[in-house]
Amino acid sequence: MQKIHAAITAVGGYVPDYVMTNAELETIVDTTDEWIQSRTGIKERHILKGEGLGTSDMGAEAVNLLLKKRGISAMDIDLIICATTTPDMQFPATANVISDKVGAKNAFGFDVNAACSGFIYALNTGAQFIETGKYKKVIVVGGDKMSSIVNYEDRTTCIIFGDGAGAVLLEPNNEGTGIIDSILRSDGSGRVHLHQKAGGSVKPASMETVMNKEHYIYQEGQPVFKFAVKNMADVSAEIMERNQLTGDDVAWLVPHQANKRIISATADRMGLPESKVMINIERYGNTTNGTLPLCLWEWESRLHKGDNIILAAFGGGFTWGATYIKWAYDTK
Ligand SMILES: CC(C)(COP(=O)(O)OP(=O)(O)OC[C@H]1O[C@@H](n2cnc3c(N)ncnc32)[C@H](O)[C@@H]1OP(=O)(O)O)[C@@H](O)C(=O)NCCC(=O)NCCS
């Protein structure tokens, strides 16, 4: 009997309406459009504006779109996993808030926090629930309202991040398509280079932490860059090697969108031309957990059943990983 694979069977995405261009950032910090584009590849990013709106609102939009496309009801969903670094609140889990907002009353849910690798971790977590045969419909959401933790006085970070969310539906498949293989890694010693200093149990929020701007992203750009270039490329090459895939066999690379230069280094290492790489960083910036599902959402109509697709990510922690998917459907 064929092994049960977890296959992506529908994709949804959402980016907020407001577009923050590099020109707008020029009016806020000492930077230029030319610097931002040449160092990162980013031209603009979307920002979620409006009182009381958070990651769950974007996630719920993506899930509703996905349900509509697949023609199923929210009541059919068994589980929602949300990968996010900017949960609506410390607790409860944003997945539970999304379940409530979309009416997934039969689903249980939880969050995964692995910074920018969260979506890949959550996708593989969701796949396990399908592969056991116990669950039939699992939604994995990746989304972040990065603007809620970006310091718009820090030109080294505020240029990079944007807001957005995507979602995929996982269902059992016994035709040999779906999630085939994954390599997931982490190294907690890397936390010194990329983290949020306050608001957790080590340093709870206080007047002092707010005054010191310790609730924003702290990032040492260069060590993160070096780490990302090496590890995202290594793990992508490794997953190709152990599945006997050459550059010709791979239809698409879906890379985390943190910096265009990191994406290019990974594609080069895999022997892939840019035409086989999903890149939307110029319009969205780094939406953290949103990057991979937003790429799948945008490229969905160009994907074909049987396409070999490699997802690759890295992020704070450090965390990194790659997943090999044989795409399961043609879009009608
Ligand atoms: C952040 C990042 C874009 C900075 O690019 P970089 O080429 O490494 O730039 P550097 O940090 O070496 O800075 C070079 C110069 O540009 C300046 N600079 C930094 N940000 C700037 C900005 N927005 N506009 C203009 N100048 C800027 C620096 O102050 C520095 O000036 P100096 O030489 O006078 O000191 C890059 O390091 C990066 O992408 N790192 C990885 C970040 C990442 O992927 N994060 C997400 C993890 S999931």
C-alpha cells in the first residue's frame, strides 16, 4: 500500500492594503531607495493599519480564501496550526483566535514559534497529523504583523520587514505526491544576533523596557546574513542530494524572502536559474512566517501536478530547514 503523504490541496494569502514605499521610509529614517534596493531587493512592503487588528485578522482572511477555493466549510477543519512571531497576544494561541474568526468550531489549534522558519516547521508538524491517518484536513497558517515589533527609528531593520499572511490546506494523498522529505535544524546559540529583548519571562514588560525600546526587533545584520547564506544554501543542496534531484529536476525554489542576495546565493548553490525561483520580496519585504505561503499563493496557478518544489527558510533562533514537495494538483 502507498504511504499516506500530506499534500497541499489549496492555498490562500492576504496582504493589507496600505503600501509603505522606500520613498516613505526616506522621510522617516536616513536612508535611500537606492540603498534599500541594492542591499535587499525591496521596493515596498504592506503594513496592517487600524486599531485592534493583528496577525489573526490577516490569517483569517487567508484561511477564508482557501476554504472558498477548495469549496469546503470551516466546520470540516480538524486542526489549525499558526506559525507566527507576532501573535495577537502572548496567550491564547493565535491559531485559536483564527479558528474563532473563521468558524472552525470542530478544530483544535496551536501556534509554532520558530521565527522566520516557523512556516516550514509548522508545515511539517501538520504533515505528521495527516500521515498518521488520524486527521484529514489540517490548515497551516504563516503570518506576521512585523510592523508591531519594528522600530521605525532603526534604519537597519525597518526597511526589511512587512506584514502579511498565507495559509495552506493539508490533506492525505496516496498517489505519491505531497510532502516527500524535510530537513529541519536549529542552533539556539544564534539567539544573541536576532531577538526581542523584553516582554518574555526573562525580562517582563516594564516602564524601563518600553523607554529602552526593548520590545522591538534587535538584529545584528551581518552575522545573520552570513549565517543565512551558508545554512539556507547548505540545507537546500543537502535535500536535493539525498533525493537525487538535480537543478533540472526542480521546478521551483520557494525561498524565505529576507534579502534578495541570500535568495540568489541559495539558487546558485542549487544550480537553478532565477526563472525557477519565486521572488516577491520587492513588493512585500520580509513578512517572516508569511513569506513561503504568500509565494505559493501568488504562484499557485503556475504550479503543476508532479512539480518538484523545494521550500527553504532560515530565521532567528537560529532556525533553518528545507522541505521537498511533489506538487499535488493543477489549478483549474
Ligand atoms: C541588514 C542588512 C540589509 C544590512 O546590509 P549590509 O550590507 O550588511 O550593511 P551593513 O550592516 O554592513 O552596513 C553598511 C553601511 O550601511 C549603513 N546602513 C545600514 N542600514 C542602512 C539604511 N537603511 N540606509 C542607508 N544606510 C544604511 C550602515 O550604517 C553601514 O554604514 P557604515 O559603513 O558607515 O557603518 C543585511 O545585513 C541583511 O540583510 N542581513 C540579514 C538580515 C535578515 O535576513 N534578517 C531576517 C532574518 S530572518
